[in-house]
Amino acid sequence: MIATIVNAIAVLIGSSLGLALRGRIHDEYEQTVFTALGIFTFLLGISMAQEPCNALYMVFALVLGGLLGTWVRVEERILSFGQWLKDRLPRSMGQGQFAMGFLDATVLFCVGAMTIVGSFKAGIEKDYQLLLLKSVMDGSISVLLAAVMGWGVAFSAVSILFIQGTLTLMSRVVGPYADQVMIDAVSAVGGMLIIMIGINLLKLKKIKTANFTPAIVMIVLFQLADPWLSRFTC
């Protein structure tokens, strides 16, 4: 858990630096930051999405996961939680895109191969190197995110503690099922979600990214069922 705690602290420190810059950035420069973040996030998602994965499984995972997430209103619930949290904070902390910042930062920092592999290595092998590298990356990105989206980015540290911490604690149980093929598949679908965040940051289209997060569960189920499904797809 030590590396996960370091990761959360890195995001808090990065967010604090970003918040110190908030309000001092002219709207024109703020838009420039949004564009830079959007392009970076978009390209990061593309690189993740290129991990080896059965294309048919990926499509069905995204479609079924998106339908399920829309049905249970995942994004609306997360944004409602973010709004609930915002309403209980001092007025100065609740300014800006609090709920959206919390949502986007949570998905960006908690979806990907580094989160999964790093948590498993930390839990099983006591190898913290990957999560510590991720901490540096997340802390750096959180500076820019917090500068334009506010306190919600800082509160994504809670999501890191919960999601990465849970994966680390469960690593001995789920580790045997998380082979390289499974990790690549999860990373590929996670990359698609990151691409959606990039599109939102670039304001090309408003996508309810969180509604597609059940696709992560779907791709895991497809991969687990692959020995049986491959009989019908070959």
C-alpha cells in the first residue's frame, strides 16, 4: 500500500501547485492548456488502445459496457457525488469544474496497465518501482489539470487510494487470472476511455466517458470466457 499512498500524495502535491496557478492564468492561456492536455491525453489513449486485444471482444465490451453504464447512469451518479462533495466544501474550494475534474482525473489516473500491473507487483512481489514511476507521471499531469479544473482533481487522490489499494490487497487472489493477455486487453479498452477524455478536453464532442467504464469488466469477462468463445469465432 505504501506506493499507492505515495501516488495519492503526488497527486495532492501536483494539484496544490496547479491550484496555486488557478485564477492567475488568462482565459486564452487556459484554453491553450486544455488543448495541450487534450492532445496529450488523446495520444496516450491511442498508444494504450494499440495493445494486443481481440478486436471483436473490444467492440462488444465497449458497446455492452456503454449500454450498461448508460442504463445505470454511471456518469450522472459520479457527477452527483462530486456535486454533493462540492456542496460540503468551503465555497472557495468548490469553484470551477469540480465534479468533472474529479471524474476525468479518476479515470485518467486509475485506468490503465500501469495501475493494474503496478498494483499486482506491489502486492505480490513487493516491487513498488512501477507505481512510483506512475506517481511522478500522475503528479505532473495533476498540476495542469488542477490549474484548469480546480479542486476536483485533488480529490481524485481518494479514488487512487480506493482503486489501487483494492487491487493491491486483492492481487494474491486475482493475480493468477491476470496474465499478460488479460492485462493487454484491459489496457486496450482503458485506452479507448482515455481517448474519450481527450476528445472531451479538446471539446470535439461531449462523451459521457464514465458510462463506458463497465467495458473494463466486460473485457475481463470476455477474456475469461475466451477458451469457450474461441470455438465459435475461429
